[in-house]
Amino acid sequence: MANSMLFRSLRLRRNLQASALSISRSVFFAKENIHTKVCSRSSGGCGVSLDTSQLASENEWEKLLKPFDLEELQKSLNHITPRQLCQILMLPLDLPTLVEIFEWADTQVGYSHTFDVYLILIDKLGADGQFKAIDRLLLQMKDEAIAFREELFILMMKWYGKAGFPGQAIHIIKEMKEVYGCEPTFRSYNVVLDILVAGDCPKIAVNVFYEMLNKGISPTIFTFSIVMKSYCLLNEVDSACSLLRKMTKHGCVPNSIIYQTLIHALSKDNRVNEALTLLEEMFLMSCIPDIDTFNDVMHGLCRLGRIHEAAKLVDRMLLRGFTPNALTYGPLMHGLCLKGNIDEARVLLSKVPESNVVLYNTLINGYVNIGRIDEAKHIIQEVMPTKGCGPDIFTYNILIRGFCKMGRLGSAHEMLNEMRNRDCKPNSVTYSTLIDGFCKERRLKEASDV
């Protein structure tokens, strides 16, 4: 009766994908009793043979049932093994069907679920966010005296993290030993720390880290990188840097990720000298920085007005084989323009391998601010088109603002017309700048026409 209900449900509810066919067939053919039965039937018992071209024209469920009849399949599954059930549970079936198969298997004489069976089903339930069902299975595992393994709890933590419940991950790691007799290792703590940081709980992550140390669990390089990131998110950069010097006590050597995390935080905090020191240390430790690490220091130097040092850093990047990008040149160009060194900024822009409209806007704004507006206009109309870079709304607004500021309202209005001709839609800033310019010159009629 149970078998009949099961397979009637499967016929109605399953829609096996082609990719699952090989797994499905292995469940019923590989190394089990049914394999022997099917082979004996195919070799002459019933005269059934497999025709590949015929199978290709049938749906997947028909392919699965082709070599044997349903009665034979039901009889074989009376002796289902945990290995077979694991493979069935890995099929892309709907969750209610998988649970039904799981429960049906438990009713078979001589059958007992194994840890792997529970692991696969709990993974499926976690992906579906059915955490109450997982709790029931954990109790069932405990009642059946199944030995718990760390991988199960790590799996659960990850699903709680993805579901946005980082607090539950902490709850699990506390219950692992007390309730389920499974000792958490650094692997469990690393997962929890990662989930807490991703869930915007850096302060709790730091507390969990010291709880880990108090329990005598040795941290890894990954552990330190997560905790340093937590401190940086809390704006406790000194605490993050102090961990760098404590790593060796735990047998850990800093890697590129750790240095990059600290350099980013120090540069953001305008502690550029310390960032530069760590950058040098990276090379001494054979840790290779990425382009973003250089850019972090570059931004810090430019914010402090140390433009020439930033330019020297670009030269060092080139000597070490790094290719600066737009994010490297952007702050440097901005810094040069702020100091009035527009021509230097223009020379720098000519060296950028892939210039973009943002860099051109920086240069154009620099020319406008020192009153060299015709050169700015020349860049828009003559230079940018040759570089395959068209002006955007910000480009035109910069130029319109400059013309209005100089009282050249006719030229400003020409830019408005050019925008429209280029299908660059003016925005509120465009109109308000022009209207304000005409009103200041008491040209109210033209202001209203805008």
C-alpha cells in the first residue's frame, strides 16, 4: 500500500531533468539487487532490450521505467539501502516528495537512516528555509543515537547566514558540544565569524573570536583576516593592526588579504604613512598587492594634498609591473586640478590606457575653474570624439556652469542645444543653471524660454 501510494505520487509530481537521469538510473541499477534482476530480464528473461534512439523520443520518466515494470521496481525498493536513498534525495525533485520518500524508507523492515541521509535532506530543507523541520530531524537523529559530525552544523550555519539569521549560527555553535556532543573546531568558528561580518555584526564577531581563543582553539589566517575586518568596520584600526603582530604567536603568517584590509582602513583614516609602511612590508613578506591596494594609498595621499608623492607611487606601480587604471589616475588628476596644475593633469590623462568620461569631466572642470573654458569646450568637441568617449550630462552641466559664470549666456545656450542634438537629456541642474544665469543678467524673457 505504501509503495503504491509512493509511486502514484511520483508519477504525478516528478518532472525529472535530463541531467538527473544518470543519477536516477544508478540508484536502481548500480551494485544493488535490482541490477541483477534487470540484467537477467534484459538478457533473455523478458526479451527487453535498450534502444537508444527509441529512448531519446520518450520523456525522462518513461526512460527510467523502460527496462522493468512497476511491480518489479516496487519489489526491489522494499530493500532500499541508505546509499540508494542518498542518491534519490540528491535528485531535483520537489521537497515534499523527497520528504515523503525519506519517511517511507524509514518504514521498511531492516532499514535505518544514516548520517549521510540526514545530511542531504537537511541541506535541502536549509535551502528552502525550513528550519523548524531541521530541528525535528536533529531530535530524530539524537533519538536514533546517530553520531553527529561537524559538517552538518557548518551546513546549517551557512543556511542560517544566507537566510539572514546570523544569531542562529552562534546558537548552533553553542549547542554543538552541549546538546549534540560534537566539538566545534576552527572550521565552525571561521564560518560563524564570516556569517557575522556578512550580517553586519562585527562587534559580536570580535567577541566570538576571543571566546574561541579562551577555549583553546587555534585561529587560522582566515580567522585573523575576518577579525581584522571586523575591527576595521568598527573603526578600531589600531586593534586590527595589533593583531597583525600577534599572528605569529599562533603560527600564522600574514597574507595579501590581511595586508590589503589594513592598508585600506589606514588609508581611509588618512593614516597614509602607516599604510605606506605596510605596503613596503607586503613586498618584504612576498605578498603581492593588487591594483586596489595601490589605489587605496593613492586616494589617501591625494586627499591629504600629497600629489607629487601620489605621482611617484604611480611610477613605482609601473616599475613593479602593475598597470594603473582609471581609479588610479582619477584622484591624482583631481588633486592636480585642485592645485591648478591642469596641464599636468592633461598630460597624465594622455597616458591612461582606457580613459573614460569621468576622467575627462575632471579635466574639463579643472579648465573651467581657472577660466580656460574655451579649452574645455575644445576637449568636448574635438578631443573626446577621437577617443571614442562621448560627453554625458555632467560634462555639459560643467561647461554650462562655466559659461554662465563668465556671462557668456549665448554659448551656454548653445551647449543646451548641442545636448538635445546629441540625445543627452538636460536635467534640473541644467535648467536651473541657465535660468539663474539669464535672471542675473535681467534677461527674463530668455530665462522663461529655457
